[in-house]
Amino acid sequence: MKALAKLEAREGIWMTDVEKPEVGPNDLLIRIRKSSICGTDVHIYKWDDWAQKTIPVPMHVGHEYMGVVEAMGSEVRGFEVGDRVSGEGHITCGHCRNCRAGRRHLCRNTLGVGVNRPGSFAEYLVIPAFNAFKLPDNIPDEIASILDPFGNAVHTALSFDLVGEDVLVTGAGPIGIMAAAVAKHVGARNVVITDVNDYRLNLARKFGVTRAVNVAKENLQDVMHDLDMHEGFDVGLEMSGSGPAFNQMLTHMNHGGKVALLGIPASGVTIDWNNVIFKGLVIKGIYGREMFETWYKMVAILQSGLDLTPILTHRFSIDDYEKGFQTMISGQSGKVILDWD
Ligand code: NAD
Ligand code: ZN
């Protein structure tokens, strides 16, 4: 089958031919219809330090997708050939304490589809049926292909009560924008999102955020003053991985504020711990999505009217994958979809 793989330990990604994966007794074989490109795939493409330490070569990658069940193992229940599915990309062990307690998102033995094992940039993907998520008919294919990053946004945003709260989102990448949209959708009062990229701030404005602020040009304190916010933000969602953005967030939180961290810093970040201690802030790290509570919440949020369509800014046929990657790398995009049909 065709697959998009890291074939050499240098920048780039290449189309290749690999064996169609074997289907174990508890697995589903999924024929991929749409993939989307994640920031992680860009790290793999660029072959940065993290990718060099993490990704085996050769291996085909990718973990944001939707497709159709083509075959299933003898022990699988609850799915049928032809079902439209997406899948949770974190494969958990099932036997550690957290797994056994139903806290699969905290499994210490997590393996990532397309990171630690072959991924979904391929004609076919095999995952444990446990990880598959059957799609309701009213969730279109393209939206279904971004449920993995939307799940990061939903898991992070719903970490704390948002109703009536003033929320700061740092980083208007696709995940930050979706988190801001969720915050607005579930009843936050002011949702302020920051970035240094005007293309992305304009994209965020399509989701009805209160203010989209370019912190390279505008002062966040002035924005808060305009919004009559004199005490600080109640909830912070860090979605940039930028040290300066995290510090700016801590400075502008109210006392007792709550901060969820999704963004992955490139290297050691120093913060002013006095902000955390004397303000009594709560800080929570977020990895992945809750299995499978986040997936049910995502569907409910979409079915109750949140329209994510504007985040899908570019579409390419799989043969034009290189254009897709260059579009992501340019920073002038939301989600980029690759079509396998
Ligand atoms: P992205 O790289 O597309 O977006 C990050 C944004 O932050 C960019 O638009 C960038 O311009 C902006 N930014 C840079 N400096 C800034 C500053 N000083 N202030 C405000 N914004 C600034 O990433 P994404 O795909 O939207 O993902 C968001 C983050 O979450 C990334 O760091 C990603 O690695 C991370 N992530 C974490 C998990 C997890 O499980 N923890 C999962 C997926 C992604
Ligand atoms: Zn486990």
C-alpha cells in the first residue's frame, strides 16, 4: 500500500510502498479517507531534536484521520465493516494503575500512532478496536479527520469551569483557536486569544472570540482595560509552547486563577514562580484526550452547533502532500487536509 514515510534521517517526508498491516484478533483495519497534518508531523518533517530522538526510521507517520472499517479481528465486537471511524491515537497498556482506574489518558506506557508505531498517512491503518471511535452520520469526513487535535482543545478547555469566566488563550494555532471557540461555545464571558501571527489571529476572529491580540504590536493590559477587566483572567489555556507567552499569561491571571498547559515548550522555560505562589494559581498539564470522555464531549459540542469548518483552510490530494506540508510550515494556514480517495 501507499504510505507517507520518514525514510531517511534528514528533513523531508516521502511517498513509499509498504506492506499492508496485519489485523490481530482485537484490531480494526481502517481504509483511510482523509488525513490532516499535525504540528507534530511538521516536527517530524523538519527532523528536529525531538523527532530525531523519537521517530524510528524508516516508519510511516500521521495520526489525524478518518476512514472506513475494511476488516476486523475475530474478537472485535461493536463495529461492522463499512463503519465510518476516527481513532484515539494514544494506545494505552490497560494494566497500569491509571489504566485500571479508568484514567487511560494518564497511562505511563502510552504509545503514539504515527510516533512510536506506524501511522495513518497510509492507505490502511490497524489500531486496537478499543481505540476506534464510531462517527455519527452528521459529522462530516473533514471534521472527523481533525477530532484528534480538536480533542486536545476540548480536553484542555474543559479542564476548568468556563461558564461566565474570562479566559486567556495564548497561541492561535489550530488547537488554540478551537479551544477559544469551545470556551465561547460553553459560555465563557471574555475569550481573549493571543499570537504574533496576523493570519492566525484573523482566523480566530471567525470564531467569535472577544479579542484576538497580536502581542508583538498590542499591549494585553490595554486590551483588558478596554474590556473592563481589572483583576485578571480566571482561566488560562496555554496553546503556544512559547515561554514568553506562558509568562505573559501568568502575569495577567487573577488570584486563584486556573491554568491548563497544552503547548510543548521547545526547551527549558523559566517562569516567575512568585506569580504562581502569591496568586495561588492552579496549573494543570494536559496530554492528549480523555479516553473516551473527551470524544463524547467533542461530538456533543459539534452537534450542539459549534461549526469548525473555518479552521479547515487548505485541502490537497495525497499526491500533493509536499504542498500540504509546505503550507503548514508557512504558518499561513489553519488545518491542512490530505485526501486519500
Ligand atoms: P501551532 O504551532 O500551530 O500554534 C502555536 C501558535 O503559537 C503559533 O500560531 C505561534 O505563532 C504562536 N505563538 C508563538 N509565540 C507566541 C507568543 N509569544 N504569544 C502567543 N502566541 C505565540 O500549534 P498547534 O498545532 O495549534 O498546537 C498547539 C501547541 O500544543 C503546540 O505547542 C503543540 O506542540 C502542542 N500540542 C500538545 C499536545 C499535548 O498532548 N500536550 C498535543 C498536540 C499539540
Ligand atoms: Zn496503562
